Amino acid sequence: MATFQVELKRVVDDSYPIEIGFDLMDHLVEDMKNGLLGGKKKLAVITDSEVEKRYAEPIAQKLEEAGFTVNIFTFPAGEKSKTRQTKEMVEDAMLAKEYRRDCGVIAVGGGVVTDLAGFVAGTYGRGVPFVNYATTLLAAADASVGGKTAVDTPLATNLIGLFNQPQKVYLDIATWKTLPARQLSSGMAETIKHACLATKGEFFDFLEQHMEELLALDPVLCEHMAEENCSIKYHVVMKDERESGLREVLNLGHTVGRAIETVSDYRLLHGEAVSIGLVAQLHLSCQMGYVTEEQVERVVKLLKRAGLPTEIPEYIDREALVKKLYTDKKVKNGQLRFVLQKGIGDIVEFPDGSFAAPVSEETAREIIMKMD
């Protein structure tokens, strides 16, 4: 018997720029002309049914005028479309249009689009380059930064996917003007989450001082908010790109949030579910002595000012919600684990260096049953 050692050591630079501004379509086209995607001339614009006409079609037209071959691949808007079946549909449509390894992908839309398109790009032809053009506050705050791409299944959320970094991210704040108020509030949940876990409360203070102006889309304040969101997430992802430890902190509020989003059959938007999840986490953190009742009230008040729910809707089956917690990706050896706040603007780090605490099903059930 013989053994042959295959040496494949390598150093990879996955760095990429994030451009934050207003009306960035022409910037995207210029970057493409200057070889951002390695000179690829055939581009797949992946988008959803809500964004297609407003943003994807103008981008595709500008790229075609610049000499690129472009096709738009559209799927129905909403979290229910973030599935393996939708990914397969997009891939088959690209194959039918004779897309091969000499293509690039442009994701135009919110978090569902960037998650799914980044996953497609990571596996199509064993990997083609892509960029994200984020058109929602939710995508700007969370989904378009960090390289996590995935789809959902009936049994779990975001457990089928890969880490795939884009070549560039465009955060076009001008697109937020076309968002319904409910979608804008949904994006604000991830922003408040960031404020709860970082900057020692400075970002939280900023949101408290300017929430109504931010919801009214004051341009200067919104640009600062977008920069803070990117900075907070960057400083976590830079230290733990593949979620081996520290990156778990970005799941603050998501253990209950993701579960309630699914149990609601997506009647709740992602940010709305995360908001409720943040409140559940706050009650748990308070019970364990990491936050005070006054701090809980302060965060809940800000969530309400942002137009977000803070209570579990009556139509939710709470026992089903408790059981759904076990599909969370932080579960280890069948044990529920929660990321916990430390005051406002910090996260609890445990003696073993982990950032998620084991929590019994009984304790989780107690918290959920008390949330009226």
C-alpha cells in the first residue's frame, strides 16, 4: 500500500471594496469596463420580481450599451424563494442561455437576492466572479457584506451554502427611497442589532438621537449609518471569516428570530422576526444578569420607534417555535446556544473563548412563554 501526499497550500486574498453612495449604476458600469470581473463580457444579472424593472433592467441596459452581453434572471420576491429549487431554476436558465465559466454575476436586490446569487456564483462552473448591488437597507446592513451565501430548506435556515466573497459591493442609498416603510423598518432591525453588540453604545446613542430622521432618509445621516454598519460587520468578519468563533456574535437575536420567521410562514419579514428575537435575547440576558431591566426597556423602545414588533404574534404556535429553535446553526450536540448582550454595545464572551451560551429548552420555553 502506498500513500501520496497532495500539497495544495495557498494564500488567498479575498479583500474587496464596498462603495457607499447615491445613484451608483454608472459607477458599476465603469468598474465593469475597467475589468472588475476579470474582463468577463457575458454577465448574468440575478434579481427578484420586485427589483427587476426598477433597478435590474436599467443596469442591464447600461451594461449592454457599454458592449456587454447581458441577460436578466428573475425569481419571485420573498424569503420563500431562497431555496435549492430557485437556485436550480436560475442555473438551468443560465445554462439554456449558454453561460459557461467565462461569465460573471451581478446580484441586484436585497438580502435574498445577494444570498442566492452569491451561492449560484460560487458553484456555477465551479465558481465565477460576482458583485452585489444592494437595494435595501437590510442588504446594506447585513446580507451583502461578509460573503455568507446560502439557501433555506424546510428543516433548516441558511445551512446549505458556502462562503463566497464578491469582487465589490455597491450600497446605493438612493434605492432606499423606493422601499415601503415596512421594508425600511425591517432593515433597521439589523442596524439596531449591530448597535447592541458593538461600539460600546456609541452607535446606539446615534440611533436613539436620529431614528425619525433616519427613517425619513436624511442623506447625511443614512450615509453615516451605512458606514457604521459596514465597519461593525467588517471588524467581526475580518477576525473570523468562516464563523469559527467570534462571527457568531452577528447572530444576536437570530436564534429566536430565524425560528419565528419560519414558523410564521414568512408572514414576518426577516427584520421583524429579528426584532422579536432581540427582545427574547434581552430577557434571557437580563435573567442571567448581563443587562439591566432599564437597558431592556431602552432597546425595546428603540425597536418600537423603528416601527418594529417586539412581541410574539398571537398566531404563532409557541411550542412549535420552541422546537424550531433546534434548527439554528449554532446548536451543538443537540444543545441550544444563544449569543447574549453585555449591557448596550457589547457581547458576552465566556471563559472558554466562545460567544454563545448553552441554554436549556426549559429556559428558552420560559422566556418565549412570558413574551406577551
